[in-house]
Amino acid sequence: DVLAILRLVSLAAALDFKYHHAEELEAYLKGVRAAYPAITHLHSIGRSVEGRGDLWVLVLGRFPTHHKIGIPEFKYVANMHGDETVGREILLHLIDFLVTSYRRDPIITRLLNNTRIHIMPTMNPDGFEATKVPDCYYTRGRYNKNGEDLNRNFPDAFENNNVSIQPETRAVMNWIKNETFVLSANLHGGALVASYTFDNGNSVTGSLKGYSRSPDDDVFIHLAKTYSFNHATMYKGTGCDNRQPFPEGITNGYSWYQLEGGMQDYNYVWGQCFEITLELSCCKYPPADQLGKFWRDNKVALIEYIKQVHLGVKGQVTDKNGNPIPNAIVEAEGRPHICPYRTNEQGEYFLLLLPGTYVINATVPGFKPMLKTVEIHDNTGNFSALKHDFSFSEVSIRPRAASCPKTPLYQELEWASAAVKPTLHVLVLMTVMLVIFK
């Protein structure tokens, strides 16, 4: 109808290639929500320290308000470093592209019908507003209002991260806990590369060789290359100067530089969500007249990366009455996660796996595990991972929720993996007993 067309025209006209400050960003997101109520849902997951802005998330999809069984959850987060601004703006243009293409472009229509996409344009609104003089390199706007680096502020799987968890970090941790996120990326600036887990490491993960390998290293390499190869120039690997080339435009996080308390490692270990870090501009806060080019350079990559949420296998674990079993462990043999990947409240699991043959192991504590050999093909073009359900005919109980401790988990693994002599174990045990009896 005429009103809808007018709405579209006014909305399209409202989004220029410029920097949108807090009030404008909020107004734009609310405008999208009002114009496209059937496929969008806008909510705040928390507030920043200074309260300059809500941590807004716009959700897009056929069922935007709630999780639907079988539909995977995806997220993009930008601007966690307040002075790294390109991601903030291109996510607004991604929103614009998705809502205006729905029911016009068959690919985008299928993507939104089969995926729930969460977009957070800014995780650090205070830092963005504090960056009064844009700079290509570094400003104090990188940090939140308390002077904390949000990408060093999460629990770490390798060492005790003795930082005070910030409100923005806490909000994102709760958000991850409350959604079944499968795939994610966080958008940064200051380099041109797709970086992947792990950012931290120890001898167990190969840090002695300068690389920190996760159990799903092959999947992470594929994810990073998916973005890089679909970007206008990232795949060339020249980076921002010739001193630091990135072959094929990707890098293992630890190989680039070690960092503790990073968001991508937290997502993977505690959130069951594969996340990579996208460095999208050599200049952290470039002039606004370059934003159009950044959008064009990243547009295809942003869409192709979302499609990867449909890699691998998914399904439900149910009991003898067909009721979902939450907290069942479902993992591919040969790639155990240090926090075992468990089913959600609806008994669902999602495992990102490259094409190949895998044995999927479903375990309900106290019962015999179920094994299933599956042949996985690339189903990203069909917008649905391979589906396989598990039914435990003798189970009629709900397993207790098993939370993974926030202590460094890879320390224990290091003990187990080192060729420790039995006598040493006995000595340790005797020492512990002595301490107890004293």
C-alpha cells in the first residue's frame, strides 16, 4: 500500500553513509522495527556504564521474537572498542539491506526464513561518544567509561582473568547464556584480517609452536576464509602494510598476538558458539566519506558468513515420551569440547562441521550413550544443516543442569596431557591427604 511505500522511502532516505551517534542510532533501529514489525524485534540487553546508550539488539527473521526449534541463532556484534567504528555503521547498512530485500531477493528471503539473526551495532556506546577526535590509530575511546578494555574482560579458559566484569560484558554474557547462538562474529578495526580461536593458549593447544588450536580448527579456518574470500580485498593477505602479511587474509588469534579474556574464546568455550573476529579497516575511525566503500567491500562477505550457521548437523534429543531432554551432551567423536556441548531447553543441539563422515555421540548422564554415523554435505545453500534426532527410550527424567566452571579449564587438561609418571600422581595425592588431615 501507499503508506508502506512512503515508510520505505523515508527509511531508506534516513540511512546515509555517515556516523550515527546514540540518539540517531536508536531512532534508526526503532524506525526499522516500526516499518517491518513482522520480521524484526528490537530489545536492549543492558546499559553501558555511563548509560549513554542501551545495548540495542535488532533481531531479524521469520520468528523474530523467540527461538523456534530447528532455526539456528546467529549474531554480529560491533564497536566493542568504541574508537573502532566501521563495523558499527556497516551493520546498520546490513540491517537496511536485509529488511528491504526480504520478499524481493529469494536468497535473502530464504536466509531470513531459516535463520534468526541478531545484530548489535555497538557494544561500547560510551567509548564511541567519548572519541571526540577521530583517529586512525588509537584513542581512549577504545575503552568503556571505567577505562576497561571489553575484549580483555571475559572469563578466560587458560588463566585467571582478575578483572572486574563490566556492565557491558555482563550483559553480553547473559545474552549468550539466554540464546542458543551457533555462529557469531565481532567487528573491529585497525587491521584487515579474519582472526579465529584461540586467542590465548598453552602447551595443550600448541602455543609452544606459536599457534593455539581448538578442537574445531578446521571449521574455524573455513569460517575465516569464507569471510576473507568474499571480501573485496581481505583475501589478498597484504594486511595494512607489508610488514605483517596475513596469508589468505586469515590468522589464528594466538599466532597474531596472545590475548587474555577475549570475547571469541568465551563464546566458543562457554557459549557453544563459534565466533571469529573481523578486522575491517586499517584506519580505526576513518572519514565518513569512506563508509560507502567499506559497505560495498563487506556486503557479500557479511551475507555469506551468516549462511555458514547452516553447516553440519542439528537435531533434538527426546525421552521415551517424546519430551525434549535438556543438558544432554551431544558432540562429534574426536573433537570433545572442554565444556561439553549440551542440548538447550528444547533438547536441541547444533554442531558446526565441515562436509565429511562423523560419529555423533549423544549422552544422557547415567544411561548408555547413543552413537550415530552421519555423512555431512554442504547444506549452506539449502539453509538447513543435516537433521538427526536421538530418542532415549529408557529415559524419563530431566538431567540436572550442568554449568561449566568459570575457572581456567585448560590447566587441568595440561596436567592430564603431560606424560606425568604415576608416582607423581601418588605424591600429589599423599600431599593433599596430609594437608586434609593436618
